[in-house]
Amino acid sequence: MANYRKLIVVPIIVSELILPTKVFGDSMSPQTMRKIDTSTVSNVNNTNNKSINNFDSTSENVASGIFGTSLWELDSSGVLHIGAGEFAYTDTSSPWNNWAPLIKRVVFEGKVIAGARSNYLFKDFINVTEFDKMENFDMSNVVGAADMWKNNKSLESLDLSFSRAGQNAKTLQNGGMFEGCVNLEYLDLRSVKFSYNYFSAFKDDAKLSRVTVDESLNLYDKGKFPGIPESKQYTGKWVNVGDGTISNPAGSIVVDTTDIFGSNPNLPEDTYVWQENTITVGKPVTVQYVDTEGNKLAEDTVKSGNIDEEYTTEQKTLPGYTLKEIRGSSEW
């Protein structure tokens, strides 16, 4: 009978590695980096980074690693560069959770395929103002997108028109996907295929006032849709831009929030914005200053404005006179 020897694997710990200065740049000049922690996995469907490199204070980079099969690096200016590859699954937290407050911009430097479970992927990127080269980010296989961009509080716009999100999936759960993006004003959701509004996808996105869609998003349930504030400025509905501009839309399609985010099968492709009330210029208001006998004491003041706008008049100081009464309203 053959004898089997017991194989013992001894990990080798190194204090320094010599790696290129830039993972994605043209320069290949060497740079010394101190390796703080390293973990290795072989399955792309794993929630961990394959390797993590934290750099000392003299480096141009803060950290780098491999997530799924994508190389990434976070430079000292706060830009997270992500190289081509396939992302692993994220079931508990973002792979960049430890550096989230340091990230100010995300750039997809090559073609990246998002994992089927991309929950929490960019959650709590509170200082990120831009996701760049989004045409390289393929979300067609995504099934889970819960909290994906949750609490991206500095983000003002996001273009998912090239993402094909959910196109290859039977369901795309988007619970909390954009929740807490309190400064988000614009979303381009062309090519996005939600299955239903799982819950709170747009909760607290009070500034979301411009949306581009190629059809209704088919969000059937009673999730938190972005609402239009009740005011004299807005009608509470959305209107398509048509041949006009964002600030002066010329479209004739006026719809409710549920038409865009709900299940209207006849919604034409376009950008929709909050519909403003029609402004009508009102007649001027003339303020006269007279004594009890009707004698003029000061020059008239003329107030101009639009119908339903507020106006006020001011009391003037006139030597030898005190205000007795105001005929008419001093404000409206």
C-alpha cells in the first residue's frame, strides 16, 4: 500500500511589493507599497476583494485591490478607478465600504459586468459627485440592486442609459436603490428594466425633478415614488420636454408620477420634468401716500409682479405725520 505524505502549506508574509505606479495608466515605473492585508479567493461569486493593498502616506494611491476579476485603485484625490472584469456578488456591504467617505468620483476604465447580486455596491458613497464612463458598466445580469446607490448624498445626476439593468434577469429588485440621494436631480433610466418597486427605491429623493425613460418603469406596488412638492410654482404633474429645453419644456404630454414610475404602457420615450404653473403677469399695484384731505405727501410707489405672487408695501417716514390707516391691503 502506498504511503501518502501530509502536505503542509506555509503562508509567506512579505513586507513590501514592487508594483506599477498606475494600474490603468501608461507609466510602468515601479513604486514601493506596504502591504497591510491580503486575502485570496478563487470564486468570482464571492463578496470579498481578492486582494487589498493599503498604501502609506507617501503613495499616490490610498488603496488598491481586485474585486471579482476587476482591478481597482483609489488614488489620493479620491478617484476610484475600476478596470475591466466581472464583479463578484455583494450580499452584505460594499467592497469599498472601508474607504467610502474618501471616494469623490468613480470611473469605469474598462468594460465591467456587474454581479447578479449587486446589493449595497456603492452604498454610503456620501461624497461621490460623479460616476464616469458609465457606458462601460453592464448591469444586464443584475437581479438584486437593493441599496445600490443608497445615501449617495452628493450625487446630482446618474446616467444608466447604457447599463441595460435587469434586461437578462427575470426580476430586478430595487429596494432602496436610490434611497437617500438627497441631492439627486436627474436620472437617465433608459434601458433599465425594473420588475417592481420592491420598497423605498426613491425614498427621500426630494430633488429628483428630471427623469429620462424609454417606457414606463413598471413599478407596480406602493413603493416610495419621487414626489413633487406642493407649491404655487408646480402643478404636481410631469411634462415631457419635447422640442423644448429643460427650463422651458415644449411637450404636450402631462402625466402623473405613477405614469412614469408605474405601469403606463403608452408612455413615449422622452425626458420628463416637473410641470410649472403658467405665469400670468398681473396689473401693477399703485401705493399712494396722502393726508386725511387727500393731499399728496410723497411720490407714488408702483408694485409689479405676477398673478398669485406675494407683494408688500412699506410705511414711509414723513416729517410731521403719523400713519393713520391703510386703505386696501399692504400685502398679498
